[in-house]
Amino acid sequence: MLALRLLFAIVMAAVIAHHEAALVSPASGLLAMKHHNANSLFQKNLALQTEKNSCEVDLVASAVPSNGSAAVAAAPAKSGWKKTLHSMLPIMASAFCAAAIMYPLDLVRALQMANAGSGLSTMDLLRNFKNAHGVTGFFTQGLAPELARSTWMRFIKFALFPIVHMTLHGISEAKGNEFTKAVAAIVASVPEALSIMPLEISKIALQLDTKNLYKNNMFRAMAAVNAQQGLGGFLVGYLGIQYRQAAWSAGYFASIKFFERHVAQFFAKNDFDKRNPKAAKTISQLLSGFLAGVFGACLNTPGDTIRSTLQKRVLSAVAKGSPLAVNPTFFSVGQEIVAAKGFSALYAGFGFKAFHLGGGGALMAFLIPFFKGVFKTEN
């Protein structure tokens, strides 16, 4: 809860900073017009040398546009906030749809990574999961925290990135290069990672709950973690989460324009974009988003594998009612995995993870423009 409150304060501060410049500009213009009109009127009065009463009438009249200007200046502020909130709707809708569609793949990815080095095949993991939760478990077990986590995670990622880029570099992300985008993405990932930790912990606890102790209830899982680990239990694996979010975000935002250019060039060579412009646009969005997502997965998979294994050990002990005396560290778990199975073990479950993150990136690249059209927001 504290992390969510901190994040809310950060988001609000960033939004305010983002719109101050836009609001100052029209207000300044109106103020300049006001002074120009006042000065012109004053000079006219001096030139005509009208009577005192006439001057007073003119001065009173000159005050009327001033009040009108203030009223007009207040209008952009109101419309600016409405526009900001309205512009967030496509991101939120896209994030929710992507989370719901990609959940089954996320489940398989989590099982593979949490069992890195165990020697169990993907089919063994799926069979064990089915025996514990049934077929419906593939679509429901841990679904609530995952939908909440993934929706919020993607919303924060895609909403904060352009604001942070503008704040750090003074230019929009459209004018930035690979380096500026990577830096902005890494900075924006900090509140993202902190805010999803409780949901991340509860999701993993439910997905690994083979004895159905928590009855697929994320609040029961959170209560068990809090009872045995305290509030610190919700930060178990944070370093891995931060690494995962920062690496994927940096890879995705820094590379998506690169893939868009190459996909467009490929279509242009075959005149596909001219023969089927709408299809070319849709396929370009999906394909470039998918490739950028896979590229991000190449960067963040090792850290995510270590994180999953670490959290599995801690949360399995919590489920058994016998918490570990000392929780393992991110680096100690990584060393164990490499020592036991080699460096390649850090890429356990990479196929499903790449498809999951690539699919998520593709959906966001396609759905955000789609929902902008639905909600009639500006591109």
C-alpha cells in the first residue's frame, strides 16, 4: 500500500510537470494580448485627449477584457486535465487486454523459471500443475493478481515513459535516439517495479500453491507472507524485478523504431504497403512490437530466472509454515544456478518468455493506436 501511495504521488507530480509548460504558453499569450490591448487603448486616449469621464469609461472598458482573459485562461487548464486523463484510457485498455490474452503463456514461463535447474521438462511441470489445479487452473490460478499486476505494470510503463523522456532530455520520445530512450525507460521502471511487488509476490505464491492452501485468493497469500516475513517479504526478489523491468523497457523502447523502419523497408520492396496499406500498417505494428519485445526478453531473462528461483524458495517455505532463517540473495542464487547447470540455465523458459513478452509488446504496439481511435484521442 505504501508503494502504491508513493507511486501515485510520483505519477501526479510527473503529470503536473508535463502539463505546466502547455498551460503556461496559452496563459502567457493571453496575458500579452491583454497588455497590448491596454497599452493601445492608453495611447489612443492620450492622443485624443478626451475628457476625464470618457477616459474613465475607457479604463473601465479596458478592465472587461482582463476578466474575460482570466476566464479564458482558466479554460485551457480544465481542458488540459481532461485531455490528460482522456489520453490515459487507450493505454489502460491496451494494458488490460494484453494482460488477459498473454496470461496462459505467463503461467508456463513462471513455472519454467521457478524450476530452473530442477531437471523437470515443460511437460512435467504442466502435468504437475494440472494435477494440482485442473485444466481450468491454466486460465484462473493466480489470474486476479496477474491481471492487476500486468495491467498496472504496462500502464505505468507506457504512460510514464514519454513524460520521463521529456523531463530528462527536454524533447519528446519521437525526437529521441536509442540512448535517450533507454535512459528514460530505465528511470521510468523504478516506480513501476516498486508498485508491482505485492502483486508479484501474491501471483507467484498462487501459481506455486500445489496444495491449494490459499484457495486461489491473493489476499490469503499476502497475509501468509506478511505473517511470516513481515513487510519485507513483499520486497523478496526486488533486485531481480527491477532488473527485469529496466532491461525489457530499455530494450523495447530503444529498438522498436529500428524494427519499424526495417519492416517498412521490407514492405516497400514488395509494394505490399501500396497494395494493402491497412494490412501493412497493422502487420507492421504487430511485427515490430513483437521483435522489440523479444529483444527485451533477450536482455532481461537471466535476471528474471534468478528472481523466480529466489522467490520460489522463499514462498515455498512460507507455504510450509517454516520460513527460511535467512533469505537467499539475488547473486547467491545466480551463482548456484550457473554452478549446477551452466550459464545457459539462466535462459530457462526463454522460448515461452520471448513469445510472452514479444506478444505483449506486439499487442501494446497495435492496441494503443487502436484504442486511441476508439476513444478519439490525439496521436
